Amino acid sequence: FGNQTFGISSGTLECNQPAAFYGSLMLHRFVAENMDNLAKDISRGQGESLETLAVLMGVPQQQRGKFSAKLQSNFGRIFTSPQVTEEEVVANIVTVTKTT
């Protein structure tokens, strides 16, 4: 039982992770490891961290400008406090990008 759980979550033992699950893990890891740079880039509406975020979220190239502008205009809704967690930031980004 333990091997199966480990295999699925780590992608070993010939167990494949569902793409959405793996993408979510990568997104959360990226945000956690790059919170400061991501905050700076979102506040400016451009930058390497913001571009990587767009790639991890599957934003098509032609929509990345709009994506960046939307995050920039909603910076305060994404980074709600100096103590905001990576989970909150990801959830806030998803919420902001789903609204029109």
C-alpha cells in the first residue's frame, strides 16, 4: 500500500501521475520557491517569474499579455498580506484569472 501511494505521488514504480495533479504540484512548488520574485514581477506586469507562471498555468502565448495585465491590476487581491502563503497566492491567482 505504501509503495503504491509513493509511486503515484512521485511518479516512480511505473505509476503515472495525472497531468493536472503533476501540473498543480509544479505550480505550487514554483510559487513557494519564487514568492518574492513573483510578487515583484506581478506588480510590474512583466518578468521571468511571471512568464514561468503563465507557462505552468498553460496560458497560450497570445494571451500572456492580458494574463499579466490582469494579475498586475489585481495584485492586492493576490498578495493579500506580507504573511500570505503559497497556497493562498495560487488560489487567489486562479480566482482572479477566472473572473472576466
